[in-house]
Amino acid sequence: MKRMIMPLLLLVFVTLFCSVCILRTDRICNETADLIEGAGERFQQGSYEEAEELIRRSQLCWDSHEGFLGMVLRHTESDDVGFMFPSLLASCQAENRDAFWEKELELEAYLRQLSRMEIPYYFNVL
């Protein structure tokens, strides 16, 4: 019985750690995606400066969690998101509707997908 306690405690610790990482990654990705979505709404309304500010805030939100995300996500995934922000901001500043919508939808979808990829679904576990 004594030999079972340490492995069980380790299993509980790892499970809790993974759960916290999943929830935090989901929160960060969705928070960033919500800010990008808000920027799209402001851009559509013609409030380009507000859209730029929301894009900057979303990038700051993403960058402020870079250490954690670098641990949880693949580096290419977190780097891809980081590379999408400057082009989205540039298309917003240029008020280029087609480029902005393409980049905004791509970044928002990528962030939401990253959030869903980290969640363990029953079909991934089995």
C-alpha cells in the first residue's frame, strides 16, 4: 500500500497541472481572440484608431503570456500568432478592407483553434 501512495500523488499532481495549463491556455487564446473580434467590429464601424488600439492590446495580451505559451504550445504555433499581429495592424492602418478582413479572420480562427486543440476530447484519449 505504501508503494501506491507516491505514484498516485504524482498522477494527481500531473493531472492537476495539465488541467490548469489547459484552462489557462483556453482563457488566453479566447481573450486575445475576443480583442481581435472587437477590433474587427470597430474597423467595420469606421473607428480605425480604436481598432488599432484593440489590436495592440491583443498583441500585448498574447506577448505578456509568451513564457507560459512557449511552454504549453509548440513554438511554431505561438510564433505564427506573433507574426500575424504586425500584418493585421498594418492593414488596419492602411484602411485596406480586404487585407484587414482576411488577416483578422485568419488570426481569430487560429486563436480559437489553438484553444480547442489543447482540450482533451474523449475521442483523443481513447
